[in-house]
Amino acid sequence: MESMTDDMSAIWDSFEVDIEAHLERINDAVVQAFGNALTAASSIGANEPGAANNTGSAMRTLAATLCHRKDLTLSGIEKACESFNSGLSSFHTDAFSSIRTAFIGKLMESTYHAANMEYGKPALPLPALP
């Protein structure tokens, strides 16, 4: 059953890369959304010269609040990502470290054995996905 762990390592690595890329895209989308909101807030005050004093003050307050919320949101995302990565690491350990006792190993053992009996073991290791 050790070969199942070896066969799954490339797939697992690809999965981790995909997850990290997705989390990065979420972070980038949040940064972009706050940037768009700050740009909109800045342009409102600049486009109304007659009410510049009142609007400008309100927009500066809004911009400061948005910056603070952005920092809080990004901190929350960072903590959530750390927690997710910790859970993912635990899942990997639980799933593949001791293949005879791991829950995935128990569930997949008969299927994996049958596939090896029918098709044989792969001659070459699976290629790493980009």
C-alpha cells in the first residue's frame, strides 16, 4: 500500500498548488475591491468642487474607514488561510502517513489492489503537473 501513497503524492502536490493559487486569487480580489472603493470615494470628492469642504471631509473619513476595514479583512483572510493550511496538513498526515490505518487507505485498499491486479503497477512515476 506504500505504492498508493507514492502514486498519490504528485496528485496531492498538484492539489496543494491549486488550493494556494485559489486562496491567492481570493486575497487579490479583496485587495482590488477595496482599491476600487477607495478610488470611487476619492473621485466623488474631487468631482464636486462646490461642496468640496463637506464632501471632501466625508470622503476622507470614508477612505480612512475603508483602509482600516481592508486591513482587518486581509488579517482575517490571513488567519483563515493559516487555519485552512493547518487543517490541510493534518488531513494529509491522517490520510497518507500510515496507509494501513489511515481512513483513505482503508477505503481505497481493495480498489487500489484490484486496479493493480487488473492493470499492473505503473511503469513510470506520474509526471508532476504544472
